[in-house]
Amino acid sequence: MHKLLLIAADTSHFTNNNYDVLERELAKVTTLMVYRKSGHIKKILRKIPERPDFILILNDVGKKFAPIVTGLSDISIPAGLAVNDAHRFVNQRRRYITSNQIRIFFVICQHNFYHYYPSQKHDQVFFLPQFANVSVFKDYDAEKVFDLMMLGETSMPNIYPLRQKILQHYQGDNRFVTSPHPGWREFTTEQAKKALIGENYARSINQAKLFFACGSVRQVVTFKYFEVPASGTLLMAPALPELKEIGLIPGKHFVDINGENFSEKADYYLKNETERKRMTEEGCRFIHDYHSTAHRAKQLVRQIESIL
């Protein structure tokens, strides 16, 4: 079992705590050591129990680019940088990559990463897409009380034009349910009980027949592409470039929509219950079988093994 040092912020109380769940899965398939603070890597290595085989840094989840680990070019242990949001902290991350001579990356979206970091095209860049915590995002067998649902950020039409169009189209339609994003922040235990996050969020999704989502103008395969099907609800979303590599197939696992046909397709699948249920079940089974947190942890370990 490989010894992995993960240097990352504690995300256990974040709006989306999937990376905390990923840590727990990594602990099952590696000898995992976790460090939370910034610092020089040689000082960090003196504080952990064993010398790692590989160092993975995740420092772009949350409101600031942290933790910052320096001196990576001064050690012989290979180190990789996980990139969650390529479009954030761009200049800071470019300087960080250069100063530490980082040449290994694990990215959730390849084309978006290369768009902001074209100099990294000749480095080792591994595609590590999002995933679903299937112990939370699952079919609760809830009554499908909502026909149409769209949850999350809708206040930025320049980033989410499709969501804005859907919101405007269904305004005043009692079949349509929407709720704003709860905000990217930490939640106390009491706040989490009431907020639309975690199990509350998953159970809400499970109550809908159809759920609208998108990958923004950046065409990133977001968590919703995994979490909505995993929750036993039919995903209505655009077919994005990297879905083919992920294996998520329009017409089999979800419904491909755009700004011109979303209402027509929604009406069709609301009327055709047999087709809707077939695709919903296919999508749910596919995510649980191939894109759970456990699957993603094993994929990451295989990628690290290919480096070592």
C-alpha cells in the first residue's frame, strides 16, 4: 500500500464536503497522512510519521488559495497539484506552479485547465472528474412530488445563461421548483440540519421527476452531473465534451438539452413515464457502479501508481 501525503484544507463542514469523503476513501486504499497547514515541505515532512511515496496538494477549494506548500523542487518525492476550479486563482496558481516546478496535475476538467494554463500541455495531466458520495446521493424512494426542479446558482447569467433562460421560461409555472445556492461556506452542525446541503439536498433532488443543470459557459462537468442521476432523478443537461470519456451517455443516462429545446424535451419526458423511469434507473445505476467516491479514490491511486 502506497504512502500518500495529502496536504489540503479541512472540508468536512463545507457546503460540498465531497473532498472530505474522498479523504476517507483514500485512507482505505493508501497509507494516508493528512496535513492542513502551509509551510516549507521539508518542515512538513519532519512533522509526519513516515516518508511518503507521493505528495498530493489540494489548495483551491474554499475562498482562498491555501494551504501553500513551498520548496517542492528541493525534494526527490514526486508531488502533484489537484486543480478543482481552474478559472480561480489563475495568476497566483501560475506563480505557484513555476516557483515549485510542479509538473504533475490532477484536474476535473482538461480543456478548462489547458485554457488557463497552456504552458502545462507537455506536463503529466491526469483527468480526475467529479463524483458522487453514493451513501448520501441515492434513491430514497421519495414520492415524486415535483415535476421540474433546478437548484443552485442562477444569479450570474453571463456564467449560467442556460439556467437563466430556464428560470425565465418557467417563472410562475407551479410545476417548477427552484432554490438559490446556499453559499460556499462552512456550516455548523445546527446550520447543516436546515440548509439545502448534504442529505437534505439529495432528498430534495430525489423528490423531482426532472432536474435541470448545466456546466456553465466553461463546459465543466460539475458535481450535479453525478449527484442528480445518483439520487434517482432524471438529469436534463447539455452534453459536454468530457462526458464521452466519463461514459455518461445522452439518451441512455441523461437527457441532452440546450437553450432552444429544454421545455419541449421536459414536456416529452413528463408525459412518457416509461422512458423517463428507464433512463432514470440507468443513470442511477451507472453513477453508483462507476463514479462513486470509492471509485474515484481508486482511480487516483492508479494514476499515482503510473507516476511511481
